[in-house]
Amino acid sequence: MKKIINETTHIGDILAIPFFGLLTYYFYVMENKTFFEWILFLFSLAGFLIDGAFTILYFTYFKVPIIHK
């Protein structure tokens, strides 16, 4: 059961990357941002970069059976 939850978490992280990218792009092209929108932009950018880095780390460091046959 723990393995299923762990794998589901990684799949959720992988699916979140494009949405973080879209959210970052949305806040990037928005003109006249308020202070709150700047905070949301920075958090979405951080989520995009960190989630992407953790996904790369997951696929390269941990032996994922799909890639490392």
C-alpha cells in the first residue's frame, strides 16, 4: 500500500509540472501586477523549478524500472 501511495505521489508531481509552467507564464505576461500577484508568480516559478528538479532527480537517482531496464 505504501508503494502505491509513493508512486501516485510521483505521478502527481510529474503531472503538476506543465500546470506550474502555465501558471508561471500567465503571471509573467500579466501587466500591472499587484504585490500579491508577484508573490503568486514567484511561488509558481519556484514550484515549476523545484518540481522539475525533483522529477529529474527521481528518474536519474532512483532506479525507475521503466527507464532502467
